[in-house]
Amino acid sequence: MKSSQSKSSREIYTRLLLQKEHGYPLWIPEPDGRLPEAYRCKGVGVGDVGILRNDGGFDYLFNVCKSADDPINQGRVPKGFEPIICGDIREIETMHKRGCDICSASVSKIEISMGGAAESPFLFGGGGGFEFKCSREKGAILVLPDGGGRYDALNISQFRSYAAQHAHAWYQFANITCGREALNGSLYLVTGCDKACSWGAASFFNPADTRSFSLKFLVGGVAEGNIKLGYSWKGTSSADVRAYPDGKPTCLVSSLCPNQCVFLRGFGISIRTSAFARWVFGPTAVSQISGTSKDRIPCFDSSMPYFSSNLERKRR
């Protein structure tokens, strides 16, 4: 039941926050702990190629803007890999202000509780938090206690052409070399991202009484001159919630870095399976998520490009 609820919550979170026009929302913003330290320190970046996972995370494979021997690419690029020149990247370090929240239309912030003198628009000397109320049966919330930055490549056409040119090679690499069993349409090339050092995410559906349904996002206070970051949610069991950092005693503001990716922008990549579509439109398709009202949730079909080749190779 919990697994079913988590899947539904992730889908609701993605669908509702995609409408806020920041890009594709990641339910799991953290970088994978198994990746090289050089990648984990910075998180998702422009030029990343990876897989949009069913659990709401991003499975990093390699970066097209870095050389094959770069620490984040070493030993993990496709055969014949040639990087591209990324060009200018637009950076807005304060795109999301401290204490901001990005919520679906059904959610409103109804109270700020303060336990002491304000240290910032969100962090309070004695702890505090936000309370949210939902007026419908579904809702999604993203809170950014320390705000967040935005990073976007400016030469979008270059990335579009590069993705279309290498789509087949990338699916071969993902499904044959790496054995990912990536569904057609799940491969993604990042051209932009929003990143933060702290966040709280919540998704909920079918609360028993929408008129009284609420969630509280709680924040730790100041101890020994340091802001102790302990983020947590308090509410009902009908909500699926996550937060980072999770309140470990040793977690201080100074120890955090903006390596948590809350939104992705870029191109979903597909292999056309219909002979007619290939003849008319070409062998591959790329669909953009750019942070506008035109964005749609990527469609994954049940096929796994080049996965059958992988099975045949294993039988030999």
C-alpha cells in the first residue's frame, strides 16, 4: 500500500508542479550517493545525460560538456564520445528567494509560526515553520528554506541537434553497456536546472476532510551560535513528504552546498519505432521541457531501445 501511495504521490507532485513553469520537478533532488565525489558536490548540471526514473529521481550517466577524462565522466562515457562546447550559461543565483514556496493551485500558506527573533525571512532563532492548507483532494508543495539558483544554457539549438544525432548511441550505452533497461522516452539531456541546498517536498491526495487538511513544515533553531537545520513535516498519513537536510545534529548552514536539483529543463529523447514515422520525421524525436505553459509530462512507452540486443549478447 505504501509503495502504491508513493508512486501516486510522485506522479501528483510531478504533474502539479510542472504547471508552475519552472521545468520538470524532481521528487528526489539528491545526487546519487554512488556517483563520483566531484559530481555529488555539485549535483545535476547543464549537459548531463541521464534517465528520468519512475521514483522521481534522475539517474546520471555522463555529461556531454565535459571531456571523457573529467572526474565526473571518467570510465562512464559511450564509445567514440566527443564532447560539445557548452557555450554561455545564464546564472541567476537568487532565482528563488529564501523561504519561498512553490505550491499547486489548491494549496495556500495560512500561517507562519515564530519561536524567536527572525534570522531571515524563513529561519528563526527559536525554530519555526510554515503551515499549508489544501482546498482540494490533491496538492503538491515545494519549500526552499535557503532559496535556490537557476542555470540555463543559452545555445538550446546546439543541444537539440546533438541529442537527435546521438540518441541511438546513448540508448545503446544506457541499455546494453550499463544495463539500465531505460524505457523509450526516459532518456534526458539537461540544458537547465534549479538547485538548492535545502528543501521540503510534499504531495497528497484524498484527505478525509479537505476543509481541515493541513501540513506543517518545521524548522530547527539556533544553538551555540549556529543555525541547526532540522527540517521535517507534521500532518496526516494521506501525505507523502520528504525533506533535506533531515535534522541530523551535526548539520549546520555552513556545511550545505547547492547540489540538490529541484527542477530540470532540457530534452526528452525517444527512438521512433514506426517505419512511417521514421520515414516522415526521422529516426529520433526530442521533446523539450523549458519551463513554460507548453510543458508536458514526458511519455514513456513500454519498449526499451536496444534491450533485446543486450539479452542476445548475454545468451552467447
